[in-house]
Amino acid sequence: MLRESESKVRQAMEEVFGDDKKRINHALRVTGYAFELLKKENGEREIVLCAALLHDIGISVSEKKYGSSSGHYQEKEGPPLARKILKRLSYDSGMIEEICGIVGNHHSPGKVNSINFKILYDADWLVNLPDETKGDKKKLEKMIDKVFLTQTGKELAKDIYLRDGKGIIAVDMK
């Protein structure tokens, strides 16, 4: 369950995406996986969940401005929108900078090396992995070993995609 401040960030994200249910659902799924990862990884809950809710916030601007939803455009356009939302919701400057740093690098591992970044990065991959592997088990195994930054993310990916084969788990944000 999201706390009140996190719920306000969710509402702001939904306002930005409007009727785009695909993008809203993606952000919520990433947030759900981030919540699961936080149970074993020592990240800062509010930073991670806010970054998860806002990680793709720049995608619509990227599409309008560049005709592309490419990750590097999202990383460029996302932080100004995230910063505006977080300032409006009275987040402190330190949290804003960390969240925007994650949003601004969420497709670029290694630029930010915090556990908060790693949790968001892995949560995003947990959602995106099927699209990247197209059901190819060998490719899936290699990707899991290669892309995940936390052991918890790697194990969760194996549980979801290799052991069960279901691809999606229900997450409870309590």
C-alpha cells in the first residue's frame, strides 16, 4: 500500500499520462516490483517508489519533441517533469535530486550506483524482460545473468520467468 505522499506522486503521474493506461500500468507494475525488491534490499522506500512511479514520466515529451520514446530521450526529458511534480508536492531538495538522478539515468546503469537506483533498474527490467527476450529461454537466462544489478532482482526474475514460467506475479504493496 502506498503512503499518502507516494499516492500523491502516483496521482501526479496518472495526470501526466492521462488516458494512456499502458504507461500508467507499466509504472504501477514497476512500482510493485520495486516494493517487492525493497523487502530484501536495503533501499529508501520513498525514494525508490517515487522513482518507480516517475521513471518514464518524460516519455510523452520525448515522443512529441523527438518522435521517439528512446531511453536517452526519456532520461533527458524526465527529470524536469519529475522535479516539477516533486517540488509541487513539497519534497525536500535532497530527495528531489536523488529521485531525478535515478529518473535521468534509469536506462544507463553505472552512472548512478546507489542501491535505490539498482532497485528501480531491476524493477523496470522485471517488467520489460519478456519484451526483450520474446520467450527465448536461452536468451532469457543470459539476460537475467547480465542485466540485473541486485541478487534479489536476479532471483526474482528466475522465479518469475524460468521456474514458474508465468511471467507476472501479483504484488501486494502493503
